[in-house]
Amino acid sequence: MTSIPEYVIETYGLTKVYRSGGGAVVAVDKLDFTVEKSSIFGLLGPNGAGKTTLLMMLTGLTLPTNGSGRVLGYDIVRESREIRRRVGFLPEGFGFYEHLTAEQNLEYIAALNDIPKPERRKRIEDILSLVGLYEVKNRRVSSFSRGMKQRLGIAQALIKDPELLLLDEPTAGLDPEGSRAFKDLVLKLNSEGRTIVLSTHLLFEVGPLCSSIAIMNRGRIVVQGRVKDLISKLMSEVGYKIYVEVRGDLGKLASALTGMEGVRGVRIGVDSLYVDSTRDIRVDIVKIASDMKVEISSIRVEEPSLEDLFIRYYRGEASNA
Ligand SMILES: Nc1ncnc2c1ncn2[C@@H]1O[C@H](COP(=O)(O)OP(=O)(O)OP(=O)(O)O)[C@@H](O)[C@H]1O
Ligand SMILES: [Mg+2]
């Protein structure tokens, strides 16, 4: 029996070099990376970063040049059949038989996956309901919009009732509504306990959906971790922006704060102060104000956004090229 791993994906020095015509491209470069069970994991990076190559190695569709990895505890080289049986995969640009209906396409895929015939109908109907295509199950795929095809792509990945889903560029070409429906579906699948890995170059669109991310560029991971940990790390690096709304003598409070340890600057606004500090000094600010009999009506820390995180780690890395 296989013990349940803490990580559904782990790689060690995983490397893929493509050789063609005397040249060599290092598509994935000594990658150490993990995906925690039950997370929504964003594998984010620009075109050519190596995302698709990585997913193909994880599912045994291409062999690593070096290094190793495990998916659901199974070795990606020696036990890739087990992995393919258990992992739902939506490859980049997945295509269906356009002249068949949605249901017929899924029946075909269920047969390929050895889903026993008596189970197929119910399983397919459940999945079609889950992805919101039940009403159109008898329509030919040729009449589907891009968003509907994308949902059918996720449906085929769900045929095996997988605990892990790997979706390569799942929002490519979706309009805002299609993209919102996709996000709702991912949240629903995740709430059922499934781990979902989303690979995409659309950082800003998909990033906010993720509990953990890895930013990949030129075959390497630039930064990875839980989004909330990365944000607090960023906050301790770039400092805390504390916004204080004040009733009373602004100037007096501002000059008291200016001399405090860790304070890099204090800006005075209309009825408010904006404190730039290396530490979270909200408690100290409240105390000083109260000692001075200056009333604070609100105080809050402005957290860096995911966008700030991307700008720091992703653009920063890109500009080092
Ligand atoms: N079969 C192949 N033969 C040679 N080079 C390849 C092959 N597949 C990918 N590459 C190269 O490997 C690198 C990584 O490609 P990959 O498709 O994995 O990136 P990606 O992050 O998925 O990009 P995209 O966002 O465009 O899908 C690129 O430089 C690409 O040109
Ligand atoms: Mg790709």
C-alpha cells in the first residue's frame, strides 16, 4: 500500500533538455518543486518558461533528461502508468471530435480510460452537470463556444474521478464571463478535496485564484510558496504602509512618529497620516496617540497585492535577462 504523501507533486533536480539540429534548449532546469495536497496551485510564467514540458514530464508523456519526481507518491519514470490512471490532465489546446456530441465525446474518453460500461452513463451525467454542460449534452461540439469546449476539456479530465487535476492554460481565449465560470468551477472542484494545478501565462487572471504559486521563467522557478506567506515576506522586505485616520493635532502626532525606530517616513494628508515603516507599529501608534490625546478613528496596514508580488519577482527576474 502506498502511504499518502504530504505533497501530491515533488520534483528533485528535474531537468529536460531538448536537442535538435545540433542545438540544445534547456526547457526545465534542475527544478525542485512541491505541490501541497488540496491546494489550488498556480504554475505561472511567460511563454516558453517550461510549464508544458514540466506537466508532460509529470504525467510521463516525455522523459526527463535528469533528476526525478513523484506524483501522488509514484515515480514519474517507473510508475507513470499509475500516475496517468489517477491524474486528470487537460493538455494545452485539447481537441474533441467536433461532429460528435459532448456526451459521445465523453463516452469515448470513458471507454479509453476503461471505465466499466455500467458506470459510464451516470458518471458522465454527473460530470456534465458539475461543469454546467448537462443541458447541452446532445449538441455537437462543433456548435460549442470556446468556454463550453474548455469546460468539456475539464470534464474529460474528471472522467477518472481524479484527486489531482493538471490543467494547462485552461483560461486561454476565454471572455470575462467564461473566465469567471471557470474560476467558480475550480473552486467547486477544490472544495471537493481535489488538488488543482493551473499552468498559465495569464498571471493576473489566474493568480488570485491560487492558494500557492510558483513563478517560472526560463526553465527555473523564481519564487514559490503559499500566497499569504509570500505576501507577508514581501511586506517585511518592502516595509509596512500604515494608514492612520486622525481627529485632532495631526502635526504633533506626525512629528512624534517620525522619530520612532523603524519609521522611514511620515506623510501628512487631509485628516490622515501615511506611515512607511520597516515594522508593523500599529500598536505603538495607537499608544502614542492616546498619550497625546489625539483621537484615531481608523488604522490599517496596506498589504501588498499579488500584483506587487509579481512585479517584484517576475518582472524583476525578466529584466535581469
Ligand atoms: N518538442 C520540443 N522540441 C524542442 N524544443 C521544445 C519542444 N517543446 C518545447 N520546446 C522548447 O522548450 C521551452 C519550453 O517550452 P514549453 O512549451 O514547455 O513552455 P511553456 O511555459 O509551456 O510555454 P507556453 O506559455 O508558450 O505554453 C521553449 O523554449 C520551447 O521552445
Ligand atoms: Mg505551454
